[in-house]
Amino acid sequence: MLTNNRERKSIRAEYGKTLVELGRINPDIVVLDADLSCSTQTAMFGKEFPERFFNMGISEQDMMATAVGLSTVGKIPFASTFSMFAAGRAWDQIRNSICYPKFNVKIVATHGGITVGEDGASHQALEDISIMRSIPNMMVVVPADCAETAEVIKFAAEYKGPMYIRIARTNVPDVFDRATYKFNPTKAVIISEGMDVTLVTNGETLAEAIDCVEILKEQGVSAELIHLPVVKPLDTETLVQSAKKTKKVVTIENHSIIGGVGSAVCETLCEYAPTSVLRIGTNDEFGQSGEQRKLMEFYGLTGEKLAEKVMNFLGKK
Amino acid sequence: MTELNEKEIREIREFAKEIRKNIVEMIYTAKSGHPGGNLSAVEILSTLYLKCMNHFPDWDKNPQFKTRDRLILSKGHASACLYSVLAHCGYFPVEELKTFRQLGSRLQGHPSVKHLKGIEVSTGSLGQGLSIACGVALGLKLDKIDSNVFVYIGDGELQEGSVWEGVMNASHNKLDNLIAFIDKNNLQIDGKTDDIKCMTPLDSKFLSFGWDCIEIDGHNPSEIYDAVQKAKQNNKPTAIIANTVKGKGVSFMENNAGWHGKAPNKDEFALAMEELNK
């Protein structure tokens, strides 16, 4: 399932390529973008299928509502822009026109989290998972690498109902082996088993968490790592089992600690297996400009920084 | 181009009279709703469903279902009017109108596609219907289906900026299968639209955005019908600006913003029904 070849690749390019593949086999796939098609990489689809590609201009609300209309005649719309504008600008359209009637619209939002980088806080969506997760009927998925992104996009084309898929701007290391990894929308993925602490993450922080597990191992801590690509609906069973075993949980996300993976995990654990939880993410604050890697370090999301925080949490430092 | 004959006009007027009574009864029974904006929509929705739209009360059981004309009620608070028209067209029993806005009813306060056949999309939060209609119109064109998409928008609703995103969408994509009715009753909850955020003149706005524009009396079935016939032949999206009277048909509700979202009490109900039964 896992690969040792940690080559960094563009998830966005993978998204674009997968859309083109899907477009070739399914004439109902249509793609919408809001003047960011070169960044989201939906332009690849637009080049091959211009009649099924709609650049809506800088009009995210129009894009989401147009996607609704297209879905009512049996099309499978993928609507893309940056996470900030997809989730933020068009929230009412997503809630009332997509999710309430449960229309088959797929929102693939790129540039999620602080790793947007130099553009700074105005473009760094740190609340999108929170505000998408709270809408009934919405499925929320944060894939970790290229192989998983391809799987998730293919799943989205088959699944009937609204989805919010958040992908990163950054090139991320491969985690999964393309030949053997199969995305399961109902199951969290246990990346490594451990006894002392459970780490829960998804998206681009999965690779960092894998590094963190290695560092912890060197320091004599056995960490169980759970990858949670589907934030909603949540795989409660896997989380509860692990929490009952390790009795300490750390959540890691490129998102605010309010409303995202940390909150989702706490909500379910306090109901089924009350456990001490450390939430790592941005702490009710806006982001800022900077080089991606430096931002990851500043906000404590690199493998090393994560390991320090986990050791502190476990009272070992 | 055909025109409505006298008999057809009479038929629409009789139908509209029933719809008005239903609206007032429904809102009175529910003790809530929006009399003003429902009563201003009566002739337009009646004429559309009786004479202009190719539609199927047996809904998706009809083999021609995919080729139906669509109506998107962007001003979803005119739900009582739409429900009453659908019921009288045979979509569901007229008796069911009594359940409007009650717990468990298919007739939600604002239209919900998951609750009731005949409803195309869910609306209620203003400013979204036009863009949805654009998406439907685009989809029909992709499938080479020659149906029309009607969208019904309030004049106050035009203050939502998202409407104008849809206006640009329609002209950019040359959606000649799209016809927008603007229910210009000149009032919104807090008062006169011109006082609150003036949108006048409307016709030049639509024309400058690349639409065609037709202005009519929104309570005159012939003018409604003729405008739709013209709009269907247009090679552009068409805005039909329908001058209407908010609360039309009930004297004390007419042109009174206070009746936007208020149910009549027992005496007011009796008075309204007396007028509507005349």
C-alpha cells in the first residue's frame, strides 16, 4: 500500500490529468473554473474538451449555482477554484443550492491551508474544512498524495452527491503505492501501528506525520498513525479502537484547530472514548506570507516540530 | 406568432382567481407566509403553466420528461403561488395545499426539490436562481434538447450581486433558451425598492449586459403570453420586466410593503376572501 519512493509531485497536475482521463470515458463529466484554471489545472480538461469546460470568470457564486443547474440535467460537474473562494465566497450556494437538495456537484478546491505561501492570509483557507463539514449531505475529503488524489477523483465521478475535496498547492511526497492503494471512502487508513500515542492527520501533513513517527521511534515512542482522508462521514470505529489502545491522541492538520480534523476527532472521542487530545494546526489565527517550507516550520507542522510537540504532550521532554 | 383568444384569456383569469384564493387560504391556515409577492406572481405563473410551458404533471413517469420546459422560482417565497398552480395542473391533490408550511408537509415554506415533484431545484436564499437556470440552459444545449428555462426573480432580489453574475453568464454563453421574469412590484420587506437600493431603470441595465428586454403588465395574460412567444424566438437571453402590484387582488394588501411576509388575521382573512370571491 505504501511506497518508499518519496518523490515530490503536484497533486493539482494529478487532478487535471485524472479529469482528462475521466472525460474520455464519461461524456457527462463537465468542469467549471473561476479564472484559476491554470492554477487548479482544470485547464487540461478545457484544452481537450472545450465544449464541456466552462470558465465562469471571477464569479464563484455563479460557478457553484451553474454547476447545480448542470447537475439537474444529469451532468457530473467538477467545480474548482482556490479553497478560500470555493468554500468562503460561495458558502450559501453550496449550502442551499447544492447540499440541501443533495445535487451531484463535486467541488475540488486547491490551495488549501497555509502552504498557499507568499500570497498570505487573504488566500490561506484555514477554515474551509470546518464550514464545509458542518453542512448536511456534504462529504469532505482531503487526499494526501497524487495516487490518492487520482483515486478520490475517480470515486467522486461515481458517487452520487455533493463532495468537497481539498487539495494542496504544494508538491507533496508520494506516500501510497499507485499499483496497490485503493481509496475506501468508509475507512481511515492505518499507516503504522503503535502503542504509546495515536496521530491522526490527512492531506499534505501525512508525509510530515510519517517523518514524525520515525523521529518518535528513535526516541523510544511507538506511535500509531491514522490517515483520515474522509473527514466526513467519519470512520469512528478506527479512531475509537486506536484511542482505546494508546489513550493519547494528537491531531495534525494544515487548517485551524477549530472545526477541522482536530474537532472531528474530539467530537467522536468524547462521545465514544474520552481521551486526552492535543490538536496541532493553526491556533485561531490568520496565516501570513512566506515560503511554504518556512511556513510549515513556523506553524509547527514539519516532522521535527511535530515530534517535539508530541514528546511534550506525552510528558517526555 | 399565435395570440391568446378570448376564451383562453377567460380561462387564465378564472384559474388565477382560484390561485389567489388558495394563496390567501394557505397563508391564513399556516399563520405565516408571503401574501404580497405571491399575489403579484399569479397571472404570470398561471399563464406559463397553462399556455407557455411544455410540462408534465406525471413528472418523471412521462417519457418526454427530459424535454420539459423548466421553471426555477428564484424568489422562493412565492412558493404558495407555485404550489397552488402545480396542484391545479394535477401535480398533486389540491387538498394538500392545506398542509403548507406544516411539520411533515411536502409543501415547505420555500420550494424543496427533495420534497415535491414539479419543483426543479431548492430556492429561498435569494440571488441563486438565475445562475442555476444558466446551468440548466447550458446542460440542455450540451444535450441538444430544445427546451426553455424560465426563471422567476423578484425586483428586490436584483439587489443581490450574484444575480448580475448570472446576467453576465447568460449573455456570455448566448443562452437564448433562457427567459427571466422580473416581478417588478416595486416593494421589498423594508419599503420601496427605489428608496432602499434603487435599481431603476432596469431595462437599460439588462440591455447593456447583452440581453433583450420586454416590458409588460404582469397581470395581463395576453401580454405575458406574447412576451414569452417573442422571447422564445430571440437569439439572446430575454428579461421580461413585468410591472406588477404587490398584494394584487386584495385591496388592503395592494402596494403595501407591510404585507410582504405577514399572515392575515381572522377578520382580514374574511375581508380578503370576500373580495376574491366577487
